[in-house]
Amino acid sequence: MKDIAVIGVGYVGLVTAACFSDLGNRVTALDINEERIERLKQGIMPIYEPGLEELVERNVQAERLFFTTSYEEALKDAEFVFIAVGTPSGVDGEADLRYVAAAARSIAETMDHELIIINKSTVPVGTGDWVAEIVRRYQPERIPFSVVSCPEFLREGSAISDFMHPHRTVLGSLDKDAAEKVAQIHLPLRAPIVITDLRTAEMIKYASNAFLATKISFINEIANICEALGADVKEVAVGMGYDQRIGPFFLDAGLGYGGSCFPKDVLALAHMAAEKGKHPQLLHAVMEINADRRKMAVEKVRELVGDLMGKTIGLLGLAFKPNTDDMREAPSIDIANDLIAAGARVRAYDPVAMENAASILPQVEMKPSAYAVAEGADALVVVTEWNEFKSLDLERVRGLMSSPNLLDGRNIYDPETVRSLGFNYLALGRGYDGNGVFPAGVEKLIASAD
């Protein structure tokens, strides 16, 4: 059993603390937000994540997981200290490191024995060196310490499984012995461990997220072309995915990516590149395509209902993805605001995100169910692919609507089935209608062959 401190009980910090305690370690999770810590002591989670509440409760009862606002208490017996605080985007897209700096300074001012300080937050390349400098500057007396980068690769909605069954653990440090010690506490996860230097480890996280965001924007670009040429992007993705060089993951065309990682990390990487005189054209294209998906959704609603003024539009789903209540950079925000700006009345339902969404979208009427959203609506938009939307009674939905217009923003329905129920149905990138229309150049080739 190891003594571990985790600074920050947001999404990454709380999952990290709960999972390490479940592996048999003694973990103290610290946050300066007194209300959040008090609620956690009462068993009230600050985020929605499947299985997290049960995991926290089990380890609190087993006296392996503790919560505090005191650095003295958190660091008292700790050998490892994870910094897992937020790094939101700054004004120009740079990562805001004020919380990392505050945590590093507090660790320095409090530590009274040797520590291994581990950056778990997603931070710009070079932050590990900067954290070490802060700790050295604010130590009242010289106490040895090491800094290790251990970027997180957790997906909201499956974070516990991702932590317990990772594809790999990445560790970076200039201190090989410290990296080996951090590797030891990850051995029970039985996953490959990559040990490298600090800056390379930090870059691995950004490069990974930027690549995944690129795959999403790529398939969305292909979806646009499929619509124009009459191909089905879902079948295209299946055919591409069998190629082992490509793989089947992150090839679902839709309304684009959102959340706390991809938007922030792609923007931050582009900012870092630009600061060094590089020209990250691909990253800018990825972000532009993603922004265009939200605008495209509103245009498709207009295609279904005409003038949006006075129309009632229902949104099925608000969170940026299923199995989370996270509204950060959610496509629903831009779509709802653009619809409202065009004069539409917008209502919405989400299984878990409505409380978070209400403060962000005060003009959107929150409804208790998908059927309540459908009642009297001129159009429905599937924004988040929650499983319960896949199993809706669509005949009932059609009967409730004022006009049976449906935009499937996540391609969760079979077009032929939905249209057979009487819907005016639009999907994304599923353009084949059986009419055999050829692009102009192909028509000329066929004519010359005849």
C-alpha cells in the first residue's frame, strides 16, 4: 500500500483518487473548494460518471479514501502527489496554468519530506520543468523532490474502465528512479508502460488528442462529400475501419467533438506551434470543420421547416456525449443559440445534463422526457446519442409532433425505417437515394464510352 495525495477533485482528480484507492492504496484527495469537499464527505458527487459514486463510497467506507482542504493533511504521509487541477483555455487558446502554479506553490510551502510530484493535468510542453522551478522557488528549505508527467487518457462516460484497463501508461521524467517508482504503482493495471522524458510525455497527450479530433473532423468532411455524391458515410466508415492502418474508432460522422479535452487541447497545441513560428494548418482545419458542423445542423433544420421564426424545435440530448453531464463545448450550445437567434422556440431533454445546461441555456425550455419535447414540435434534432433515444417509440413521437421533421445528428436511426413511419428525415452523410445521379465528369465519361 502506498500513500498518495491527489490535488483537485474535478473529473480527472476524483476518478484518479477513487481508482488508486480501489487498488489498495491510501489516498487523500484535496480541493480548495470547501463546499465540494464537504459534499464529497456526504457522498454527493460533483460530476456524473457511471460507477463513480459506488466506487467512492466503497473506498471511503474501507478507510482508503479521504477528502480534505488542508495541504498539511494531504501531504503528511504522502510519497506521491498527483496534480489534477483544471487547465482551461486562455484568451488566445493557450492553457491557463494558474491552478497548476497554485498547487505547485502550495506543495512547496507545505512539504516536509521527499516527494514525487506527478502532473496528471493536461499541460503545455515544458510545464514539468516549470513546476519544478516553482517548487524550488517556494520551498522554505531544500527538500529533494522529483517531477513526473503522467498524462491522463480518460473518456468521460467510461473513465473508471479506462483507468483500470488502460491501453498504456505514459510517464516522463528527467529522474529515472522517480519514473520507475511511479511505474510501480501502475503495475496492477497490467498495461504497457512508456517511460520517456518530461516534454515528450506531455507532447504524447496533445498529439494523441489532436489525432483523434482529426479523425472525427475527417469523417465529418467525408460525410459532407458523401451527401453531395450520394454515398452512405456509415458504410464508408465500416469499409475504412477494416483497414488495420485506420481502425474503426472515432469514425462516426455527426455534429462534431466537444467536451473538456479535444477542443481545448487542439487549440492549445495550435497556439504552442504558432508561438514557435510554426504553421499548424491541419489543426486549424480540424477546428474549422468542427465549428461548421454546428452551423450545418441549423441549416438542415431550416431545410426541414423553412423559416425558423416562431417554430418549435426540440433537442434530444444536451451533453457533449452520452453517459456524462458535461456541457463543456457541447454542440447543443451553439445549435440552441443559433436557433434562438433565428427566432425559434427551443426545448430540450437530456437524461442527466439538464441541470448543468439550464444555467448555460436559460432560454431553452427543459422538458422531463423525449416525448414531452416532441409534443407540438415542428422538428426534432438528435444531438446526443443516448441509448434511450435509440429505442424511442417513433410512431408515438410522430403522433405527438406538429410536423414530423427529424434531423438525426448522430445517425442513430435507419433512414428507410424512419421514413416509412412518415417522417421527413435527414441524416448526416447518408446521401444515396437510389436515383443513380452521377457527377458531371462521370456522365461525360459514360457518354464517351457509349
